[in-house]
Amino acid sequence: MATDAMRYARFDHPKHGTYDHPEKVLKDEALSESEKQTVLEDWAASLKHILANDPHASDAQATKESLDEVIERLAAGRT
């Protein structure tokens, strides 16, 4: 199970790089606000697909919840 947890907590974005926690995306100064939004939304979409196939993937759910929180914080910073 530790392998699954690591798999869900890490995201390899094809254009913007690899992140091991949603917070790291938010803190990446090399990304614009819209690029951060893209990375976070792409990561969330990948986890949504995993959860649709395995609703009991608790590690994926925990990462998805972290992503949702970071996405909300990013959006709040724009207003």
C-alpha cells in the first residue's frame, strides 16, 4: 500500500514537471498563476479517474482533498 500512496501523492505533469505534494505546485515560482491552476486541475482530474475506478482508494482521496484545498486557496488569491 505504501507504493499506492506514493503513486497518488506524486504527479508528473508532461509540460510543467513533477510534484510530490499539491502545496509544491502552489509554491513553484517558475509557474504563472494559470499554469499552477492547470497543473492542479490536471492532477485532480487524474485522481478523479482513479477514484471512479476504485472509490476505496483512500490515499488517492486524501491527495484529492489536498488538491481541492490548494485549488481553492489559489482561486481566493486571484480575487
